[in-house]
Amino acid sequence: MKRRLGSVRARATLAATVVVAVALVAAGAAVLLSLRFTLTDKADAEADSVARNAASALANGFAYAELRLPDGDENPVEVLDRNERPVAVGEDVEGMEVTAIDSDRLNSETNDDADDRAEGDQDAEDGGSLKAGEVADETWYGEGSATVEGVTADYRFAGVDVVTPAGVPLTVYAGAPLSTEEEAVGTALTTMLIGLPLLLLTVSGVTYVVTGRALRPVEGIRSEMAAITASEDLSRRVPEPDTHDEVARLARTTNETLAALEASVERQRAFVADASHELRSPIASLRTQLEVGAAHPELLDLDGAVEDTVRLQSLAADLLLLARLDAGERPPPDARFDLARVVREEVASREGVTLDGVDSVEVRGSRNQICRVLGNLLDNAARHARDRVAVTLRTTPDWVVLQVVDDGAGVPPADRERVFERFVRLDESRARDDGGAGLGLAIARDIATRHGGTLTIDDAPGGGALFELRLPR
């Protein structure tokens, strides 16, 4: 069973069929009940009319034999006295059995009448509150059966009390046939029982076909994704249907995810290749120096070995930091620190750097990572400056702005985004850097982005480069 219902198509078809079946059964029951109540009300009205006509005739002094009662096949009528003996019956009526009339009322009134007659009080309340020649306003309804010309059928009965001009209390029972109600309800029920399965088959078939057509692109997406997974070719894309529904949006989102994944994998491959290339040089240099020192101790360049080791250590630290950033490392959400104090401490540790800014400003984020950003910017400015490096810290209603300015040659507009790429060094930088790997600015921008800020390059007012770090307040 679970295997048969393992597809969305089958479950959607079953759910739609069940919902429609429940709705149709509820609607059919409501229709049948409404039809039955309507026909019952109609029969009650018919029986009441016949009973009141007979009661009015009795109240007007008509003798029992002179009552013009309807044919028993249409409306059986029976007039009973207080002892429940029939004093007049309709034509061809052989017997009546009323089962749902208020029998307690009849019994209580019968007992009252017996007591009155036993006392001989002809002026007692034989007709309850009715006076001679009056018909009761209240009608009692019920169901029962009547036998007419040897045929017994079900009827809806109405009972009306009346007192003759002579003061004789009577009860008139008149019936209306329920055959019309039974036939109408039976016909409606038969139609529903025949039509319901056909309608459910139609609903399930249409739902199965429509769901299949709607899910066909999903199967195409699934099969293409399986092929991409098997081939490991992230350049492939899933088919996008020419619609504007959820499936089309799913296909577009899937292709965007594949594109982002492809770019991430390519970036990772390039990162690994560049890191391997950058690590090869200091490792090879260090190995050469150690091998030479092992063979000829007097030729060992300790300073060069230490320099290569430091460079290798710095490069490894940068690569580890980038790996953590790529893994989604973000600053603690509740961490705060005084950026002005951090800037003052960093500037004080360097020579030839001037500072102009606010005394205190609190920002949210990692103190160590922002220190790394500031250190990388100051290192970059020191490598390219001629004489001056200046740091400015100011605030706006929404941002804390940190600017690092040098009086060097600046960065050409065409390269202002490229310098933030990993392992990218401009020609001048390659000539002047002392072993830099081109990771400092890339790390600085990644940290700024993960703190909700930005890092951009512009021209300094007096010439040179202006690096601007913006962090949210």
C-alpha cells in the first residue's frame, strides 16, 4: 500500500477523491433531508387542511352522516369521540393507526371526560378550553398507517380538536399519503448512489491526469539532477518549463543553485591551486637552504630560513582564516567592542601613521577580525605610501566609517575590484611586496561583508588610495 501511494501523483489523486466523496456525501445527505422535510411539511399542510375542513363542518352542526369526507385513497379521515370510538370515517377507510400523535394529551383528556361524565356535569370542560361550536387553533401531527380497500399504506396525520354545537368534544384525524415523499427520496437516493461513483471516477481520473502533467517537469528536473550527480558536471542545468508556476520557479532556483555551486567549486579549485603555488615557493626555498646547510654548515642562511618560515606561517594563517570564512564563520551576535580604542592601539603600534576621529564608538562584531582588517589595510598602505598614511574614524546615523589613506600611486579604477580577489597582485605590488601572497585585501573584504559592512577603494583627495570600511552602528 505504501509503495502504491509512494508518489505525489497517487496521494494527490487519493486526497482529491476523498475530499470530493466527503463533500458529495454531505451535500447528498443535506439534499435528502431537505427534500424529506419539505415533502413532510407539504403533507402536514395537506392533512391539516382536510382535518380542519371536517372539524369546521362539525363545529357548524353538520351531522356525522352529512360530512363530505374525501376519498380514503387520497386522504383517509376518522372522527373519534373522547372514548376513542370512531363516529365517522372516510370512504373505503377500514382502519387507521396513528402512532406519533401526542397520546398523553389524548389520555389525559379522556380521563377528564370520564370523570366529568361520571359526575354528570355536562357543563364541565369536555373540550378542554374550547366552547361549543369551536375548533382548536392547535394541530398535532404524527405518522401512522391506514388501510383503505384492503391496502395498508403509510400516511402523515394531523389531529384537530373540535366541540360540536351540542357540546360534544371530538377529534378529527386526517391523513396525507407519504408515497410521494418516499418516491421522491428514493429516486434522489438512487440517482446519488449511481452518480456518486461515476463522479468520483471522473474526479480521480481527471486529477490523476492533471497531476501527472503538472509533475512531468518535476520528473525532468529529478532525472537531470540525478544525471548531474552521476557525471559530476556542474555546468549542466535542469530544464525550465515555459510556465510561471511553482515548478518553473523551482527549476530556476535549482539552476541558480547549480550555478552558485559551480562557481563555488571553481573558486575552491582555484583557491587550492593558488595556495599550492604560493606554498611551493617558500617550502622549496626553505628546503634548499636546509639541504645546503646540512651539506655545508658554513653556508647556512639562518636569516633567510627564518624569513621563509615566517612567510610560510603567515600564509598558512591566512589560508586557515579564509577556510573558516568560507565555511560560514560569523562573529557572535552579541559581541560588542569599542572600535575607536582598537584603532588607537593599532595606530600607536606603527610609525608615521596619523589618526583623526571620534574618541569612542561601539560596534557589533569580532574584535580580533576587525583588528585583522585594520592591520591588513595599514600594511597595504605602508607598502605603497611615499611619506604619509592617515586614518580617519567618523560616524553617520547608520554607519561607522573608517578610512585609511596613503599618498602612493593609488589603484586604477579598472583594478579596484580585482585587488580584492584572492592571490591577485598588481604589477607594482609584485615588484614592491616582500613576499605578499595577495590575500590581505581579500580577507579584509570577506570579514567586512560578514560583519554586514562594506570595503571599497577610491581616490584620496591629495592623491593616492583611499580605503573606506563601513560597519553598521
